[in-house]
Amino acid sequence: MDNREIDSCIEKNNVEIKEDTPMPKAYVSSAVIKRLPRYFRYLRELIRNGKMRISSSELSKIMKVSASQIRQDLNCFGGFGQQGYGYNVKYLYAKISEILGVNCNFRAIIVGAGNLGRALVRNPMFTKRGVYTVAMFDIDTRIVGNTVAGVSVHPLDELEDFCQRNFIDIAVLTLPKESAQEITERLVKAGVCGIWNYTGKELDIPNKDVKIVNVHLGDSLMTLCYELNQMRNSDRKKEKSKDN
Amino acid sequence: MDNREIDSCIEKNNVEIKEDTPMPKAYVSSAVIKRLPRYFRYLRELIRNGKMRISSSELSKIMKVSASQIRQDLNCFGGFGQQGYGYNVKYLYAKISEILGVNCNFRAIIVGAGNLGRALVRNPMFTKRGVYTVAMFDIDTRIVGNTVAGVSVHPLDELEDFCQRNFIDIAVLTLPKESAQEITERLVKAGVCGIWNYTGKELDIPNKDVKIVNVHLGDSLMTLCYELNQMRNSDRKKEKSKDN
DNA sequence: TAGATTGTTAATCGATTAACAATC
DNA sequence: TAGATTGTTAATCGATTAACAATC
């Protein structure tokens, strides 16, 4: 099954809808939310392989998490399975996509057309998740007007006007941390309600209706260095105890 | 205080060493480890601003975490503070740097010289955390020989030989997910013990002495979409209840 | 010494796992 | 109906917060 077919599973008509899904929880913990994209990916893979149904215990073996956790996680949003049968793969995929807003057609801009910004706009990740990258912005007049992966670079002073006219939902911040706070405030005023922040600066936003997700690559690298350092230290200890 | 001066705080001679630090814990939970890089960043900032000492409650206000958590976190690694005084900023910074392996001089290569690989190699993040990016690798002969941010692109078939000769610790995977598993196995055979994985493929490594940190940008984007979707849904509910 | 603040233990809270009744 | 597997409740485990004795 190819990508287009898998994508089409999200459209409701393609899967039989259960009518009496129980009321989902009012609040779902972030521990659960962070796991949803991983279910999304594995379900896509299962559809691709033509798998029609799956039980929590079978999925637990593939994903290396407990079957209990899978059932608990899914039940935060209502009953997606059927006793004695398991889960319909396409239906579950459609439901999780719905929860994650894959069919929301969110519109995004990338602020900062440097290396990272250009790398991201070329990444198929946005399209796969139903997010449209409609423009890039940069302060450097030399690159304004360029087109990267079909997306053109606009001058930074058109930022507010563009966001308002084009109903931008998400701004990806790939600019220097020094201007991150100021640009964020301008974006929020222009109606942007999601910030995907790569600047490393921790943003201050009074408006509770604006969501921020920080991607701190340096922090991630450091946890790897911690693990390696730990391993080195324990190796050294072993060496020592061998010597004595 | 400039960056070089801050970096020099890590060298032991620059801060008075407490002699009787209690024995640190044998195992520290990943919840704590993930917070360490953030302490590292804030402490750097404090040093930059010339702050000499800080109490857990003062730091808690700046970092927006509880003072209790700060003290618990730090005490996993031994007593870095002094009753009635608080923490010596430079000393604490030096200690956390040590724990995170900032002075280990880890050597890294970037496998895949596409957009993301080039964006990462140009990022000052590696240098700031004491990791050397010594080479890039790519399968595309047209870009082999190029130099990005002073780092040259090598042909992929020299991978094992290069890693062994140059004692490479870390490999950053910025190549297509299709070849991720195969390349990882080659890297592990060549003695690489840290994998920073951007491919989105979940890697299978039998060797327990190899550490993997996955960066899944798509998953991160989806959690933002979830939040926005939630907000939209609750807005709609409000609209409805207003209508009735 | 008195005041401040850590280090550490105990209490609480939340998340994961286990168990099983409901039911397809 | 019998077997399978969910949905859900209860038990366990781990992480966070609160409290306070130790001590600088």
C-alpha cells in the first residue's frame, strides 16, 4: 500500500465508524500525548504492510511497550477496540490522526531561512503530517525572494501582514536566539497560536492560548554525552578493580 | 564575562574543590538526566552575569521549577552546596559539566551531508558542548570532497576505516531512514558507541554498550499539532454553548 | 550565636503495571 | 457456547513536593 492510500485512511468514509465510542477524558497527561506520534507511525507501517487487525499484545511486541499501557493510552480517548477481536488498524489510525490534528490543514511559516530553516522546509515531515509550509521569512535582503523547496523567502517586515492575511497557525523559529523573543511577540499579535521553537531561547508568552514546543538539540546531544561519559567511568572502574 | 572565560570554569583549578563530596547515587533516573542540560544552560547564564552564589529557591524562581526538585536533582550526584550559603555558581557549573561529559573531548562524525547534516555541522552547539565534529560522510560522489564549516565530506566507503583510525565516539545520523540500520551496524563494528539518530528509523542494536538518542522532529511537530487541535475543539465547544 | 539554606527523610501525587470482569 | 481480548479497576512503582533536622 502506498503513502497516498495510507493517507486516505484518515478520511472518515474509508473506515467503518463505531457509533458508541465512550466519552473521552477531559484531560490527558503529556506522558500519553508524547507517545501518540509513535503509535501513529507504527500504525502507518502496519497499514502499509496490509495488516487489518491487531491486538494490544501483538502491538506491544512490535513497539516494545506493555500491552497494558497501549490499552490505557488508547482508552484516554474512548474505546477504539473490540473485546475478543482487538483493534481495526485503519480505524485506529484514523482516530489517532484525528486526535493529533493530522487533518486540520494547519498552515505554517518558517522564520529564519538559514541552514536549519532550509533543512526543515525541505523535509517531507510537514506534508506527511498535514501541515502546509506556506512561506519562509528572513531579515537578510540578499536571500529574500529566493525559493527553497517551492517555498519563497519573504522579508521580515512583512511578517505580521502575511500571517494575518494567510491565517497562519504555526511559526517555526529557526532564527538567532537574540531576536527570538521579539519575533515571538510579533507573531502572537498577528494571531499565530503555535510556536515550534528551535532557537534555544526559552520564550516568555503571557497569552495562554499560544502553545510552544521547544526543540533543544543541544540538550539532546548532552544526554548522549552523559551516557557515554557514564560508560567511560564505569569502564575505568572495572579497569581499576582488575589491576588490584 | 565572555564565552571563553565561562568555558574555563570547567577546568578544575579555577574553582575551589570541596573535598568531602558524599558518594553519588549508583543510578540516576532519566527524568533527572534530562533536566541537567537545562541547569547547565542557566548556570552558564548566571556566570555570564557575574553571579557568584545562588540558593535553590532563587534558582527555582529563575528556572520555574521547585527548589525542592533542584536540591533533589543535584543531590543525586553528591552535595554541591553549603548549608546556610547556597551553591557556588562556578563550582556547580563545573560539576554539572563534568557529569555531562563536557570536558570529555568526544569526537563525532556526521553521516549524511544533506540539508540537515549541513545545518547541524554549522551549528555552534557541538563546540559549546565540547564535542568535535571531525568529518562528514556521504554516498553522493558529487559532494564528496566538499567542505562545510571547515569539515570535509568523505566517501561513505571509508566510514569504518576512518572511525577506527580517528577514534570516533559519536555518529550523527542525518541520512535517509532506509540505510540507517545498515550504516549503524557498520558504525558499531567500527567502535562508535554513541548514535545521535535523526533518521526517524528506530534502530536495533544488540550491543548494550552503544547508546542511542533519537531526535524525532516529526513527533515533536505532532505534539504541537495536538495542542492546537485541542484548543480548536474547546473553542468550538464554547461557540456551540454560546449559540444555545 | 542566630539566620539561612542545604541534605535528606517522609508524604503526596502521578504514571505504569497487573488483574479480571465485561463482552464481542 | 468457548475463546479471545478489550476496558477498567486495583496494586505497584517511581517521581515530585513538603518538611525539618543538620550545619554552615
